Amino acid sequence: MSEANSLGREGSVSLIHLDLPRTFPMLSIFQDEGPLHQSLANVLKEYVCY
């Protein structure tokens, strides 16, 4: 069983915050102060819950 599967949805959502800075690191629009940072986080959270 993978780590994400063993953590459940809540644990997987918490991992999103760790992975966001590593997602497309060369595109500043997805970084902490970028305009699409929160949008990307929201999409990833919704996908985990789906």
C-alpha cells in the first residue's frame, strides 16, 4: 500500500502542501506568491476527495 493510500484523504491533502512548491518549479505562477498557487491547490484537493 502506498503512503498516500494509507494516510486517507486528510493525509493526502496535507501532502499537497508539501508537493506544491515542487510542482512546475520553473513556472512562478504556481509558486507560493503566484497567481495560480491557490487554484492549483484547490484542484488537487478536489481530486483527492473525488
